[in-house]
Amino acid sequence: MATDTTDTTLQYNEDELIPPDFLNQDFILKVLQQEENDEALKIRHFKVIPGTKPGDHFASIMFKAIVSYTTKGKDVSERSLVVKTAPVYDGMKKDALKDMPIFDRETKMYTKVLPEMKRIMESIGDYEKISPRIIYHCDVPSILIFEDISKIGYQMHDDFFDFNNTIKIIKKLAKFHALSFFMNENKETNNLSLQDYKGVLINEKSLDSMKQFCDGLDVLKDHIRNWPGYEEISEKLSKIAPSFMQDLLQIYKPNPEPGFNVLCHGDFHIKNMMYIMNGQDIDEICFLDFQMCFWAPPSLDFIYILYETGDPT
């Protein structure tokens, strides 16, 4: 059956609109046969649609595979799978990410770190969901497939949260950090060395490609120089700009041992979480996008809370 992309608009970038060639019905059939442990599984209907709003993801391309099938004598009328792939088209995205092992990092998170966190939590009777369940992963091509948690009530949230809801997010983040700290303290038993999870987005190899994200400092300082009363700020930006990338690199490094470090999420903004809401209140939180996780001071995640999550008023 042909891939259906008719429910889209030209708002999307080309790589968000057109799925890669490998993401076809035969591929999803093999994934489902493996996941259901049923080589006789048959797909009845299949389509692929963009998995996020236009431009929501820079470091990956997201699609949803909507499929109905029969397996082991039962009909699955509709199932939604979230498919995450690396950028496949030549251009800025692909070039900027070539020195950033984001898919390797996220694969390790979903196959090693998060399952161990889940095991530890369940050992003390805590069954809270941290992340979506992974269904399939592959290194070549880079691909991860997850359950679509929107089908069990989770939803995105675009607006800042009030104080009480922000506290719920902070507590969930604190649990994630505490689990990683405990795991590192017991690395001899879990065979995980989280200290080896070095910076992905900011590292020595990525500095040149990341420079384009920081060039705005020069534009900003030149622009605000003409604002009455902001001349001093422009001068400060002028002093920051030459060493900004090196300073940023230093900030993203862990505290010298035995300094306090945890596994940071690394991209902890409001759209990298989904929520089950009860009116205006959060009931449950699920974290997304573990591509940038790295061993560092927990404050690097908390900074996101201050400007990307809570209502500043």
C-alpha cells in the first residue's frame, strides 16, 4: 500500500514532509512481526504522516506510522507508532549534526539507562512512567520507534505552567537526576558508567558547527547599541562574544570528582515533555528526547525551568 502524506501542508520542511525511502510498509511489517513475535502478522492498512508540528525538531525527523493489522487471530484496528530518524537530506541540519552522536546517545538511553531506572523504581513500588516505551531501534539507518503515548492521554503543552505545576516538573526532574546519581554510585553492579556520557551538543568536535548558533551575539550587540540606555549592555556582549564558545564548553563539563554531577537531560524545555492533564493541573509527566543527555552539574537542566517552563509572572 502506498505511503499517505496527503494530510500535510507546505508549512513543513521537506525532510519533515517526505519520509525516507526505508520507512515503508515492508519495514513496518518486519518491526511489528518482531514486536508481536508473529511472522504471520499481516498489515491491512498503512500510512505515514508528520509526527510533530512544523519545525519542532531540529536534531531529528519525526513521523507517525498509522497501521492496522491482524496477528495471532486478533484484529488491531489502528495503532500509532512514533518513528524518529536522523536528517537524510543534505543541508544545514545534516552538516550541523555530523559530529554529534545524538542517535547513539538516545539509543543507549532507551536500551540501557532508562530500563535500569525503571527497574530501580519498580523495586521500591514506584511505577511512574519516565519515558515512552521503545519498540525498535537500528543504527544503520539511524531509527528509533516508540509507542505513541498520545493514544493513552498524554498531550503536548505550549504555554508556561503556573508555580504548582512547575514544582511537579521539578520533582520529576529531581527523580531522574537522583536515579542517575544512585546508578553511578552503584555502577559496578549495573555495568553502566554514566560518567562516560560526555556532552553531545557542546563538545570539542562540534564547536565549529555550533558557531552558527552563537553568531547572533554579534548581531545583537550591534543592534542594541542604538537603544538608549543599553550602551553598557552592548559593551558587555562585545567582551563576551570572542570567548563565548570556549566558555560554554567549560560550563558543559562535569564538576571535577568528587564534585556533584548527575545525568542531565540536556534539552529540558517544555516541548520535550508530554502531560496528562486534569483541567489546568498536571496529573502525569513523561519525558521525551534523550539525545542530549550528558554527565554534568544538575543546574544545567534547572536553567531550562527558569526560562522554558514556569510562568515568569
